[in-house]
Amino acid sequence: MAHRAPSGQPLKVKMILPALTEATSPLFRPVKYSLFPPLGLATLAGYLNEHDQVTLEDEHVERVRLDDEPDLVVIQAYITSAYRAYELADHYRRRGAYVCLGGLHVTSLPDEAAMHADSIFLGPDEDTWPQFLADFRRGEPKPRYQSTIRSLTELPNIRRDLIKRHLYLVPNSIVVTRGCPHHCDFCYKDAFFAGGSSFYTQTVDAALAEIDRLPGRHLYFLDDHLFGNRRFAEALFDAMLGMGRLWQAAATVNSVLRPDLLEKAADAGLRSLFVGFETLSTSNLQQHGKRQNLNRDYALAIQRIHDAGVMINGSFVFGMDDDDSSVFGRTVDWAVKQGIETSTFHIMTPYPSTGLYQQIEQQGRLLHRDWNRYDTRHTVYRPAKMSPEALEQGYWNSYREFYTWRNILSAAGTKSTLSSRARHAAYSAGWKKFEGLWNLAIRLKQISQMRPLLENVLSGLGTVIPNNKARRPTIDEPCEIAIPQSPAAVRAR
Ligand code: B12
Ligand code: SF4
């Protein structure tokens, strides 16, 4: 029997972000696991009382202590860290702690997670987490909480004091919206936000206050689609003008084609944008519900982003049904010709509870359910036009090819000024050509020393990167998505 909160006493709470095996390797640690702190858990910690004792451990950057005796253990599970999350949950339940499991994978497969927890949480939990804490303190916690009320207006301050900033390259990660207005069938988001709104924002004032709390210059917005609510985004970017921030974010192809929003973002300090191109095939886009990309002029979108002085991290998914083994070479060549600075390739991965998963499962094409390998680097289903092995091989070749010196320099050569070319080459090569150096910096716990370098490259190596000169689309394209009338959107008008 797990123990309960001693009534009226402060709680001893332990929060853990478990890591997938690769991230804890004693030999080599890719820099991506030392980029961002556990923002979700730091957000949940904000709901605790000031007298509660809380520790936050991120296994991607530190060893989790296992000999302690917290009252309450809070674990976040992504698909690739689910087994590790269950292992840690079982360990702490054996030690008598009350264990809560939540996050994306728990929401996808609640019955699986429930075998390892005292309480499980489905969805983003801004409503259910405070409700649970009150239940727990009263000694009446429930086994399952499903979030339905979606609002960020009551969000307490994120407990950033719990984040060990020196262990991350980008400690200033920030999220000012939740979800996304679109519905791609391979994405986590429809299942995660089921039962309530799937796209909502903070108030602009609250977002600005959060930005103000972040020290230094560089920010990384982890929002799925920062441009998704135009009114909110516009008001935010206007207010960020003159704050001297340098930031990165993600947005869709269609949103950057809309006049002015991109330019406002660039004026406010946007220097690199993650864009989900996903595939160059119209049939693939149609099949996976990526309607916001359909019939969009990718080349124009890229040109606009570059003209605004913003670099691109292009995201591409391989293995959709229209892809044969020529897809890898074609995609890499296209990305290089377009002068895309960095590319992130993925093997299509059907996450449980997504539309894609249901379809692949019904077709009998799933190869296994070993969640450790659902990491977008392994083929976990039978592709339509190539073998699973050819898909993995092509995926790795694409990374190798895109980041050859020849291709880095060739893509950089598409830029019109010397400074843009230098920035492109430095940024692109910086991530993939110096992995040994990143690994060393991580081992020596000196990763934060690299931040000024990142800022310097983003800001154009000391030169002025032209912005606000982006080419406007010739037609004033209507926004084809419904903009939700959240309280923030209304206030932002
Ligand atoms: C930042 C990020 C990373 C970072 C760091 C993760 C970190 N430090 O948290 C890095 C770069 C390491 C990373 C790596 C990967 N990632 Co990632 N990542 C993200 C991203 C962009 C943002 C996560 C975030 O901070 N969100 C903001 C915070 C506030 O929300 P949150 O974390 O979800 O937490 C809230 C709720 O979930 C809930 N909650 C969470 N845990 C718990 C626990 C309890 C008890 C309760 C009550 C509530 C609760 O409350 C929190 C506050 O509201 C998401 C996309 C997304 N929008 O979620 C993808 C995402 C999570 N990543 C994903 C994937 C696939 C990966 C990789 C496998 C990809 C790859 N090929 O490298 C790897 C491996 C991940 C791993 N470690 O196992 C998928 C996960 C799919 C899934 N079903 O699990 C996502 C959803 C991207 C996508 N669209 O597919 N990732
Ligand atoms: S646009 Fe991106 S975040 Fe939105 S549903 Fe599609 S894949 Fe998910």
C-alpha cells in the first residue's frame, strides 16, 4: 500500500524526466539531449505549495538518485522513455512512495501505464494536476485523471529555479501556446488533447512576463506552431520589438506565406525557424491530412524566410506510402538547392493512438511494439514501396549526404551575401561536424559555455543580417484555418 500525504505536512516531491538509453550512454551523448530542460515538470512544480520540498532530476543530463524516500514521485513519459519511466515508477512504489505517471505516452496508452502508477494523468493536466494535489493532501487521490478544461490563464509561475541551467545549451525554452490548429494523422497532438480544446494560448501579457523572467538573450519557443493564432502571434511579436531577444521557433509553411507575420517575427528577433515540410509528394500530404502544406509554394516560403534573415530547420519524414527508394536523394538534393541550413529527417513512426497507428495496425503492417525503437530512426512498420532495411539505410544516408562539406558549402552558396553564407556554414556545420566537441563539452559539464557561440552565429557572426525585406506573396492569401477565439486572442486584438 503506497503511503499518503501526512495531512497538513509539507510534501517531499521528486520529479523525474527519464531518458532513453542512448541519452545516458557512457561513450557518446548527442547534443540534442542537452538542449532543453524539463519544462513540463517545472511547470507542474509551480502548483506545489511553497513549503513542499521538491527536486527535479533529468536523466538526460544527470544520474537519477534512487536511494531517497519522497512522498510523491512525478514521472513524465515519452514513448521512447516509457519503459525506463515504468522501471523508475516500480522502484519508487516498492519504496512506498505514491507514484504519478503522465505525459504523451501515458495519454496514448493509459492501461499500460496504469500498471506502474498509483495515479495516471491523461492530457495536458492544467486542470487535473491541481485537483489531484488537493485530493492527495486530503488522502483521496483517484487512480485516473483525464484533463478536459483547457486554459492557461491560471498557470502559476514555472519553477525555473529547479532547472540546472548550466547543464543545458538552451535553458531558456518557453511555451506560450499549447497544441496546434492542424490535424496531421501522424502527429501526437489530436490524441493528447482529446476531450477538450487542442489549441489554446496564454494571454500576451503572461507570455511577455514569462519572457521577462528569462535571463540572457536567447530564447527557444517550443510551441508546436507559434504562428498558429495570428492575432496572438502578432500582438506578441509587436510587444517583443526592442526587447533585444534572439529566438528560435516552429511554424507551418502556410503561416510563413501569409503577409507580414513572418516579418514581424524577424523584427522581434526570430533567427531560425523549424518548418515541417515533411514530404515533397502531394499524394503523401493528402494521405496524412497535412492540408496546410497542400499546394503551397515551398520555394516561395523558403525564399521569404531567408529574405527575412531567418535560417530554416527543415523537417522531413521518410517512408510514407508514395515514397520509394528515390525519395532520399531527391529530398536531400532539393533541400540543398533551396539553401536550407539544417534538416531533421525522420522515419515515419506510427505513435499509438494516432490515426496513422490505427491505419497501419488495421493493415497488418506493424512490425513490433517495442516502444524503445519508436524513435523515428528505426522502421517499425512495413513500408509500401521499399523494405524496412532500405528505409533505415536511406534515412542514415540522407543525414550523411545533407551534412557533407560539399553540400553544406553548396547550400550556403545560395545565399546572396558573404555574411549569410558564413552564418549558414557555421550553423549547419556547427551541429553535425563537431559532434565530438559537443560530447566533450557535455562530459565536462561545460555545455552552457557554448551558448555565446550559438548566439553569435544566430545573430549573424557580428554582422547585420537583413530582415524586414522579405518578399510579400503576390496574393493576399486567406488564412484557411479557423482561429480559435481564446480569451488571449480576444484580449490581443
Ligand atoms: C523539447 C522536445 C524534445 C527535447 C527535450 C525533451 C524535454 N527536455 O522535455 C529533445 C530534443 C531531447 C527531444 C527528443 C526527442 N523527442 Co521530443 N519533443 C520536444 C517538444 C518539441 C517539446 C516538449 C515540451 O517541452 N513541451 C512543453 C511542456 C510544457 O509540455 P509537456 O512536456 O508535454 O508537459 C506537460 C504535459 O504533458 C503534462 N505532463 C507531462 N508529464 C506529466 C506527468 C504527470 C504526473 C502529470 C500530472 C502531467 C504531466 O503536464 C505538463 C505541463 O502541462 C515535443 C513536442 C510537444 N509539443 O510536446 C517533442 C516530442 C515530445 N518529442 C517527440 C519525440 C518522438 C522525440 C524523439 C524520440 C525524437 C528523435 N528522433 O529524436 C527524441 C527522444 C525523446 C526522449 N528523450 O525519449 C515526440 C513524442 C511522441 C510521443 N508519443 O512520445 C514529440 C511530441 C514531437 C512530435 N510531434 O512527435 N524532444
Ligand atoms: S502541423 Fe505539426 S504540430 Fe500541427 S498537427 Fe501537424 S505535425 Fe502536429
